[in-house]
Amino acid sequence: MTELSMERRRGILMWEASCERLKNALHAAPHMPPATPEQVVEALRLARKALDELELAFAPEDAD
């Protein structure tokens, strides 16, 4: 597997994990307490960071 392929797989995994965390922060399961505003902000920060990493992983190599 190439380094680029690994970066893309890692980016996708990080994006999916951050989306799951954000979903749980915004819509807690019935048996879970609702997220605090700080937890929602942290989940948003992680999702933003993951999206930035995913964008870099899929950006054309000549886009500098």
C-alpha cells in the first residue's frame, strides 16, 4: 500500500470517527446524558480538524 493510500485511509477513518463523536454530542442516546456545550464544541473542533486532514489527503499533488 502506498503512503498516499495510507494517508487517505487514515483521513477517512478519522473523519468517520469524528462524525460519530459529533453525532453523539448533538443527539445523545436515550440512556446517555446530553453533552455539555464544551463537549459539543470539542466534537466540532475534532470534526473540523479531521475534515482538513481529509482534504489534504485527497488534494491533487500539484495543488500547492
